[in-house]
Amino acid sequence: MMAQSLCKIYLHIIFHTKTTSPDVLTEHLPRLHQYVAQLVKTAGAHIISVGGTQYIQGQEEHHKTQTFREEYLQFLQLYKIEYDERYVLSD
């Protein structure tokens, strides 16, 4: 019997629209999430969640106290992802 190696790669994808771009309307989010889910399925990947976790659903209220940029930088620091702040969410 041959040895085998297995691995799983989880992706946490974060979208941001430029300040000069129109916001995605709340009523369009379910359709956008369906589209993203279909892209993931077409790529042959498994979906855990697309825009549907309790955490994500509370973002609009949450971002009244912490900006998306602040939260994104915390995310990068938490996972020790190197970045150049000059290019993070610059429009």
C-alpha cells in the first residue's frame, strides 16, 4: 500500500467596492451570493457558506462601530499575512 497525503484548503474571500463604485443593494445580496456559489461549484470546490453566516449577517450593524478597513487589517494581522498598507483598500 502506498502512503498518501491529504490536505484541505479553506478560502475566506472578502469583497470590497471602491468608494467611487455604487454600493451593492441589500436586496441584490441573495442573487450575488447565488452567483458566487455557482462559480465555486463550477470550479469543483465545496462550499461551507456564502454570505450566510450569522457573523456576516451582522456586518452592516457592526461596521457602524468599526470600519471595514479596520476589520480587514485585523484579519490580515491575525493570520500573519504580510501586506503593504499603502495598497490595502486604496481607491
